[in-house]
Amino acid sequence: MKTRNTWAVVLMLGAIVMTGCGTVTEVQLGAVLSLQGRASSYGQAIQRGIEVAVDKVNAEGGVGIADSGTRVPLSVLVRDAQSDPQIGLQVARELIDMGHTAVIGSDDSAVTLAIADLFQRSEVVLISPSSSTPALRGKGSYIYRNYPSDEFEAVSIASYIYNVAGTDEVHVISSQSEYGLGIKNAFIARFRALGGDAEIQVSFPAEEPDVGARLEDLAATKAGGIYIAGYSDETAAIARMLRDAGIDLPLFGTGAILPDELVAAGGDAVEGLVFPTVMFDAEEEPTADFIAAYRNKFGSDPDIYAAHGYDAVLIIVQAIEQEGLSSDNISFYMNAMNPFAGAAGSTKFDQDGNAQKFHRMWVIDNGQARALEGIASGGSQ
């Protein structure tokens, strides 16, 4: 009678690879990212940050399994949502069905909103490194983001416009995307709370930035500036339209702006535009180490989204090492964890799974993004 060596039987459970006798040999996380489509710049940056984090963990011996004394390799299985909520749902189901207990994603607010309820029902941890829509608040005990909500960003940009720029009336031009509407509403609420007002509000279909029908109205009023709630390409297109119409009011943008993309698309029209970015201090040790590793791997500098992807991996790994491999273990740890000192700054989750972070104001100056020294702000609502 033949016998089978159970040590040679390998079971793949998505998040865990183990031998037949139950010994864990690998930990695998999932990721739902936009590697194609309008959010691809964010998704690709996050993917690179994830890769740097995986390299770091494996170079240090792998993931330490809680209470076992063993360390095993880490990997991340990435699925492309293509910036499409329906495709995001499809690939999210694939990762959940494979048995992943923690997934990173997504980068686009609309995609993250589409998949959040599925993760909550499935009791699988989801952590987004860039989705900022306020609609994610209260989505459930398994839903997290280490990137701050638009409500938090709104405090920074509204305070800057009102208190530093000295403007109490602005026009607001917004994309009708989930992101554009979310940040617009958060900004207006905060700006009005300070005593300011949005004189003219104009919106445009997502990816179709055109306010030509309202240019005459925008030019005829006495607002002190224009706040543009959209992505880099949308902001650039609106800025060019405004400048071509002779409207030279100060321009303000969102934390979704990628400076190189903004300048490439907007040219001189975006000179002087001020926007917030989550503070990213290259002098701090975790950030400096990440930047050095990223440069060594990719030959370029990382952005804040890569840093958040990197931190998301390390937060999950820390949770596994402290509490265990299950979704409940990971969620339990993340709910109570001390502030995590990461490449993208300190992260601690509130009762709704949101990270609260400070922003620094930047300006486009001679075609480059320059930090406005001494101006850093943030707060919660």
C-alpha cells in the first residue's frame, strides 16, 4: 500500500500558502489597482510602492507569523481594475474567492466605493492608499484607508484660501466624477464655515472639462479666486480655458494633482496654481529609506501615492506579525494600533477606518512644484 508524504502537498489559500500539515510557507496579499484608464498614474505609482515594500519585507527574512516563530516570503497579487467600477468588482470577487484576507485598493474613489460593500459583506480587509471620497466613511469595520478623506483636505485648502490668500469669495468648478463631487462639497462646506462663499458653481462631465457656456459669467464677477475640483488633466484643461478667455484670477486645485502631468497639460496656464499635498518629509528616516530604495529599484523619485502603497503593505504585515493571518486578526490590530511611522507620515485609523493627516501647500512656479515654506495645515471635522 502506497503512502503519501503530506509535507509535499501544497495548498493555495490566496492569502496563505501552506503545506498539507498546516505549515505556512508564503503570505500573499491582493491588490485592486488601476493600471489602465484615467486613474492609471495613481495605480501604477501605488504598484511600484507595493513592490518596494515587498522587497523590504523579504530582504528582512519575510513575514513573521504571530506566535509561530517562523518567517515566510511575502507576495502581492495585483489585479487591474482599469479605472472601471464594474471591472473592479469583477477582479475584487476573484481575489476574495481565492481566499485573500487583506487587499490593497483601490486608487480611484468610484472603484473603491463600488467594491467596499463586497469586502465588508465578505469580511475581508480592504485598505485604500488613495481614495479620498467622504462617501467611504462608515462603510464598515473591514474598510480602511491610509490616505486622508477629502473632509480633511478641505480644511487645509479652505483655510489657506480664506486665511492666507485673504479671499472670502471664490468660484468653484468641479468634475462630476465621484472624486470631483466629493472634494467640491467638502471644500464648500468648510469654506462657508470659515465665513467664505462660493459665488458661482459650475460642473462638467468627468473627463470632459468644458465650461465655455459660463466663461462670461465667471469673468464678470468679483470673486478673489477659482477653486478647481478635479484630476490633473481636468484642472489643466479648465485653467487653459480660463486663461484663454482672459480670466486671470488666482487658481487653486486639489490633492489629486500630479505636478508633472499638470504642467505638461497646462503649460503657462497653471503657473501660480496652489494645491495641497499630504505632507511627505524626505528628512524623516522612514521616508528617506523608502526614497532611497525606490530610486535604487526604479531610477526615479516616488510620489505620495507610491508612499501610501508602500505603507499599506507594511501596515498589513505588522498586523499579521502582531495578531495573525485572518481578516479578523488584521482588522483587530488596525483598529487599535499605535500610530504607524511610515514613508507617507504617521498613520492611525479612527473609528471609521480613516487616517487623519496634515497637508502642505504647493505652488506651480516656473513649471515646477514648489512647497510654500512654513505653510502646513490640517484638521478634522
